[in-house]
Amino acid sequence: MNKKYLLSWLIVFVVWMAGSFVVHGFLLQADYAQLPNLFRPEAEAGEYMHLMLLAHVVMAGAFVWIYQRGCERKPWLPQGIRYGLAIALLGPIPMYTIYYVVQPLPLRLSVGQAVYDSLLVVLLGIVVAFLYRNSAVEPADE
């Protein structure tokens, strides 16, 4: 682990936590409030905040690690957008689709979760690509 990786990890963690607060604590709050039997009350959820922080620390570290392993000598912005879209297709989109299938969630909530979290990971892809914009490596020989 080098200094650039650790700094990128920290920045992605902060942006991800802030973005998740905006998405789930603000944009989708009213939708969650309509499902009191499905989600923990805010006071009770606060008792588990350390686990939320740990999860975001792990995700941010993995997000940066995967990006740095595959960045190429290409323009950073489209590369970051592509990376964010790939992560969205691997993470939020199928995850919230599966949640909709197995939990009694309103379609509006599941779509909102998938769309907003996908936009967030695209933003994170742009952030990490910006942070690594001058660090691209040659692609591995195949």
C-alpha cells in the first residue's frame, strides 16, 4: 500500500459515506419511513453505525484497489465513467433487483435505490479516475 492508494481510499470513503447519506438519509427517507416494519427505527440503527462505517471502509478500499489494478493509459474521465457503470452493473442494479424479488419493497423504492446508488458509484468512478489520472499503467500482455 502506498500513500496515493491510502489517500484515494480515504477520499472515496468520505465521498461514498456523504453520497450514501444524501441518497438514503435524504432522497429516499420518505420511502423508508413508509415501511416501519421492514427497517430499523433511526435510534436503533444508530447503534449499528460502526458496522455501516466498517462496510464503507471495506467497500472504498476494494473500489480503489480494483480501479488501480486496471487503469490504462486512456483519458481518465471516460475510464472513470466506464468503471462506475461496471460497478453499478455488478453491485446496486442486481442487488436492489434481488431485494425487490425477495422482500416486500415498493417498486418505486427499489428503482430509486438502484438508480441513485448507481449514479453514486459512477461519481465514485470519476473521483478515483481523477485521483489516478496520471498513474495509468500499461495493460498486461495477453
